[in-house]
Amino acid sequence: MIEIQNFQAQFITDESGKKTAVILPIEEFEELLEDLNDLAVMAERREESAISFEEVKTRLKQDGLL
């Protein structure tokens, strides 16, 4: 996750000096998109019941993935 204080942002301003757009290095932009996607998935699943780590391992073993 990106730390806001570590952004390497540049701003585009209008004639009065008001910020109207931002320029970010592509790596930071891609990390932001990834973080937004993670948050969207979390929001979609907030009503799902949680399972323990042990249950996850058991299921993965049963499915031959662990």
C-alpha cells in the first residue's frame, strides 16, 4: 500500500492557481488501482462470514492446493 506522504505527485493548475489535475509516476498509479481493487473486493465481501486460518488450510489441502 502506498504511503500518501511518499507520493511523487505533480499538479496541473488553472489560471488562478487552483489544482485541477495530478500527474503520478505510472508505478504509483498502478499501486493505487491495485489498492482500490482490494478495497472494492473487501466491500463486496463484508457480509460474508469469516473462517479461521486452520479452516482455510484444511480446505486448501482437500483441494490439493497445499
